[in-house]
Amino acid sequence: MDIRSLTAPQGYSAARPATRPDPQTESAEEGLKSVAADFAATLQHSENTALAAMTGDADPHALVQALAQTELAVETAITVRNKVVEAYQEILRMPV
């Protein structure tokens, strides 16, 4: 007798249906809040590093690294914004 055939019903009964939301995941609103907070923190960190580099307290390597992180964050935000605008325009083109 195959042992897998005995444990399969237990696995199926324990599996969560795909249509039911996972209670451990955060809501979309909380997710957007955390993304916005991370974006703002990245910009603030870069600004602080730039100010420290201008006064001589930070090395140029840290400044370049902070600026690269900020550039990546801004490019990501712009890409997300473009996708949202594109989706909105697609919805407007739908016939009612």
C-alpha cells in the first residue's frame, strides 16, 4: 500500500483554498503605507548622507551608494506611477 495515498486527504483538508485571503498577509492599504514610508526613508537617508558628505563627515563612496539607492527608488516609483496611469487609461477606454 502506498503511504502517500493515505496522507493525501489530510493534505487536501489542511490546504487553504486559493480564493480565501491569507490572514497573515497585510492589506493593500498597509502595504502601500509601508512602501511609501520606505521610499521616504530612502530619500531622507540619501539627503542626510549628501549633507554629511558636503561637510566632510561622510566618504564619497557612501554618497555615491546613497545616490544610487535614491535613483533606483525614484525610477521604481515612476514606473509604478506609469503602470497605474496606463491601467486607468485602459479602464477609461472600456465600453460601458
